[in-house]
Amino acid sequence: MKAARSAADGEMTALAHQVHKHKTTKGRPASMADVFAKPVADPWGNAYVLDAKGEGLAVRSFGPDGKANTADDLVRPVVAP
């Protein structure tokens, strides 16, 4: 499980950079579908989602349980690299 979390962390950093690039060149995305042609899956087989509520943006994985807003969720804020 530690390896999967580490893989997700690296993937989320790369995805957050791509979302930031989209935001600065094409405007604020409302979802991951605005940035990526196909859904991108986390190490547990669930699609990463873009949390676009409020002012900020964040890439979110629902973690091993695949459920939103539980203790195992992983969140990477979208900031300039």
C-alpha cells in the first residue's frame, strides 16, 4: 500500500502541473475531462478527480477505499510548479 501511495503522490504532482498549465493557457478547467482526453486512473483503479470548488483547484484521489471524503483520500493542490 505504501508503494501505491507513493505512486499516486508522483502522479498527482504531474497531473497538478498539467492542470496548472491548462489554467494559465486555456482558462480554469471545471473537471479533469477539460484537461485530459481520457480518464486518468490512480493506482487503485479509480479516476482522479479535479476539485474545482471555490477559488482553488486540487487533484484528488479517493484512495484505496474508492470513496469520496474519507480519511484515505489524497489531495494535491494545483499551484505553479
